[in-house]
Amino acid sequence: MIVGLDVGTSKVVCLVGEVNDDGRVEIIGIGSHSAKGMKRGVVVNIESTVQSIQRAVEEAELMAGCNIHSVFVSVTGSHIRSLNSHGIVAIKDGEVQDADIERVIDAAQAVPMPSDQRVLHILPQEFSIDAQEGIKDPLGMSGVRLEANVHMISGAANAVMNVEKCIKKCGLGVDGVILSQLASSHSSLSDDEKDLGVCLVDIGAGTADLAIWIDGSIHHTSVVPVAGDQVTNDISMALRTPTQHAEKIKIKYACAMSSMASADQLIDVPSVGDRQSRTISRHALAEVVEARYEEIYSLVLDELRRSGYAERIPAGIVLTGGTSQIEGAIDLAEKVFDMPVRLSYLDEDSGVSDTVNSPIYSTGVGLLALGGKYYDSKGIVPSGVQKTISETPDLVNVNAKPSVNVFDIWRNMKQWFQSNL
């Protein structure tokens, strides 16, 4: 079993997945709770974040009927940095071995890194042997020189440590820290889109996260610090209503294109304090929302052009995240980006239930998918979830440290001294 914990700006989602015999991950537990201590993807209040994580984990434990001990957690924020790097090594025995692949990846990641940054992912893009390029798996191939292109992703060490600290305060271990848009990509994009060239845009409450895939590998990641919270703030300011009411109005009535909203449909807007509520047309609300969505899309388009990959994504844009769900979001995106745009959907054949088949859960489902691949590659059993002892009496905790016998250590030291003095 594997546990994914999506710690977002507006909510914390905990998903428990069980790996079937055919390798698919079936979700058996879901927990969700509003996040109070997060702002734009980073922790601003540890105690509030700990409480939110505990509530989501307890809900998932209750539904799955298990005890959660460790999780794969997502991370995002403006502190995320990425770059593409290149490495070259000589092939030792004329045939590429695992050690050669490790050496060339180490050579590629040997670039200056600020002391306050922590490397999160080293993602190989392609390899080349001598003059042959475009190799995805060079293991066992013959040659003299091995080269590798990799995509490096790093984050502020303190920001990542604060997320880990909140999880550990809940009594949980951290199996791995995974970039949010990387997780969302694995649940929202098809292999054909990744091969052809596609940009995933995960628009949450605090940030809009980008991931550009070309030739089946990730080439660019970035974070735009404008997202759904700014839409809520605009509604609150324009309609002079408290933030909590503005959020409810956004979810229920907002439309990203004013031309699609009716001027005859009236919305009741609560006022501040004891003042009487007012009514406005849905068209007037849509004009406020459209301006902010257009700004978000324009910032994403600017980042696309800055990356140099804007002309290399014929598969277009895939939108995911809670803020991408409102009416008219796809139509406005196609107008701004001038390319195909679709809303993400989760693969029904992957064991995902209708309950989580929503862009809101794309990061959580992706964490489970990546967690399953990690354990498959390592050949070990995950310890994220442990069933009760009565159900699995032969349970082995792979995270447990081996016990140390002091008398054995003393006996070995005594024998060493006797033989060497």
C-alpha cells in the first residue's frame, strides 16, 4: 500500500492506494481537510498545517481501515527552480552498465547550486552513445562515450524542511518529496501527449504550476504565483463581501467568460457586518472573474515563451487543479493561448473511482502512481500503510533499524585486540 499526501494552499488531501497484482493502484481511502497554515504553496503556520494534515490522515485511515505511518508528499511554491544539464563520461568496459548510467547522471548534476537550494529530482531526458542520439535506455549498448541530458528540479531547503517537519509532528515518516506538477503529469497526461509535446498547467489556490513534456520527458518546470486565491480576493473586493462568502460565490456562480454568463440571473451577495445583502447579475460577476483568469493565462503564456518551448507543444495545454473547473475556463484558455486546450481527466482503467475522478485530486493520484513506480524500481515493499496485526501477523516494517547487541560488539572488539596486539 502507498499513501499520497497533497499539501496544498486551500486543502490537504490524503489518498491511500493498494497496488494490485497487475501493478495498478486502487484507491481505498480518501481524506480531505481545508488547509489553514499554507500560503502560495509554502508553510506559514506550522501548528495549523499540522492540524489540517492530521484531520485528512485520520479521515483516510478511517475509510481505508488501516494505520498510516509514512507518506509521499507534494511540494510547490515560487521557490522551485529548474534547469537542464548535460553530462559526459567514458564507458568503462565498452558496454553500458548501471554504474556508467549513474556516473553520467552524477556528471550532469555537477553544476553550481545555491546553498539554500535542495535538489528534489534528477530526471533523465535522453542519452547518446558516441554519435547516436535519442536513446531512452542505454543499458547494455556498446560504445566509447556516454552522454546524458537531465532536468534538475530544486526547491528552497527551508520550505521543504517545513513541510517535512509538519508531517513528522503528525507522527508520520516521509517516503519521498515530489514536485506537485510532476505528480499531476503522471495522472493527467497520456503517453501520446508527452511524446508529441504538451504543457500541463495545474492551477490551484495559491500557485499555477507548469510542466512541459517533449519526446516523452520533462524539459521545463516553473511556478506562477497567481491562482485561485486572487480570483476570490477580486470577488471579495468588487462585491464588498467577506472572503468566505466570495469563495462560495466563486465555486457556485463564477464564469471565466462574461459572454457565457446571463445578465438575467441574479446572485444574492452577503454584505459585511449587519448590512443587508445585495443582488448582482451573474454577468457582472463574470466580468470580474474573466479579467483575473485572463491575467493568469497571460502570465502562463509569458512563461511558456520565456522557456523557448512555446512552439514545440503541438498537443497544446492540459489544465488541472481546482481553479480550472469553473465554467468558461477552457474556452478562455483557447482564446488566450491560441492552441488546443482540454481539462484533465483520470484514466478509468487505472482503478481510480468516480469519487476522485476530478482535477482536484490529480496531484494526489499522481503521488500514488509515482510512489508505485518508485517501489517497483527499488524492489522493496512500501511501509506507508500497515494493516492491523490481526490481519497481517507476518508484517515486516522495512523502515525498522536492525537491533544492536552490545555483547556481540564487545566480543568482536575483544577478539580483534587479541589477534592484533
